Amino acid sequence: MRKVTSYGQRRRRKRQFEAAGSVVLGRVLARRPSASSPSLFYRVRGLLLLLLIVVGAATLWLALDDRFYIYHADVVGAVRTSPDEIFHASGLPGLHILWVRPDDVEARILAALPYVKSAQVVCEPSSRCKISVVERQPRVMWEEEGRSWWIDEEGAIFSAQSSGESVVSEGWLVRGPLPRDEYGHLDELVRVALSELWMAEVDISPPLYYVQGRGLVFTDRRGWRVVIGQGAGIEQRLHVLERLVTDLERRGLTPRFVDVRFPDAPYYSLKNDW
């Protein structure tokens, strides 16, 4: 009797499991895609194709419309340099606005125009560009074997002819071989000496001369040739020069030159040129 009952229970559980499976299967079948899915796919594909056409048309417009190409720039800060020269050196003429890289443009200007100290480039989407430059201010004109060079307070050297000036408006004229460092700038010892000499406001009859092995040489208001040398310490040498000149004048002596390169051992000659 117990075995029959157990068998009947197993059959009831089997029928319940089959009924539950039918319900689940019915739900799964109910969730299968409807026949409208293909039309949705075609609608999406059509929208993507339309978007592609719009993007392509916009790209062609950007590429072909002259309004997006640069044919002019506002140049400010240029005094010695022609604005057209700066604009052409920038590489902007005919360039598409999307290809403008301000850092690259600024680097091209500085590389092409050594008398420009700094440059800043700003371009708008409307292809309007502004180039702001700061020019180097010449402190010295250096004449070397028929060529003229400008030198600013940092020792940068650039052609005087290319800057549009050929005479010294302020500063000094120096003649002689032009000493340069490994970067093409004025030798640091000479630059320092010129800066200190400038700050000391010495009464000098131009031009100064640069003599290899001796440094800077100038003629004072008495007509005496003075070897001042190079490097720092110009003010101390000038004080020594004053004392030496006072002593020479007291004794009625007129030297051919006075050398104060070494303040502890100034030197002069009444006969020799050097």
C-alpha cells in the first residue's frame, strides 16, 4: 500500500513540472521578435546613411570654402620689422584654420626672424588671426669686415640691414672681430663688459674697438686710448683709471695707451701703441 502511494506522488509531481515548463516555454515564445523588426533595421540604416551624407557635405564645405583659409593677419608690436614679413614668416598664408597650431607658428616666426624676441598667435574659427610680437631692442651695432650687426642686451646677434636700420640711434658702435659663443650669441664676457660700461655712463668717443686678447678698447675725452678688457668688474677698473689719469696729468705725461684690465697692476706706455 505504501509503494502505490509513492508512485502516485511521483506522477503528480511530474505532471506539475510539465505544466510549469509549458508556462515558461509559452512566455519565451511570446518574447520572440515580432515581424516588424526588419523595418526598424531599415529605418536605423537610413538614419545612419543620412547622417553620413550630412557629415560628408559639412566636410566638403569646410575644405572648399575660402572663408576657412587664412589670407591676412593683424600684426601688432612690429616697429623695425615689416608686418608682411612677419605674416609670411609665420607660414599662415593660405593655411586652413583647422590646421593652425599656434605653438608651431610662433616657433617658425622666431626661427625665421632672429630680431623678433617673442611672438604670440591667436586665431579665431572665422579665420581671423592676430600676431603679437616683441622685437629685440638693439644696444650695440657691431661692424665686422664690412658687415653690420645689431646686438641686444641679451647678446642676441642679428643683421642690421635685415632690421631696416643702418645707423645707431642710441647705444654704441663697436668695431672688430665679433666674438660668438657656441649658440651664436655675443661672447658672455664681452656682453657683460658692455652692459657694465653702459650702466657706468662713461664719456666715450665712438667707436669702441674689440681687440682679440685685450678685449674692449675706447678713446676717452682726452684722446687717450684705454684698454678696459672684458668680463665683470668694469666699475672697479674705471676707478683705477681715474686715479691713474690724475697721477699722469699731475706729472704732465701723455701716454700712448692706458691698460686697466688688471686693477691691481694698471699699465701705461709713453712710447708703444700697445
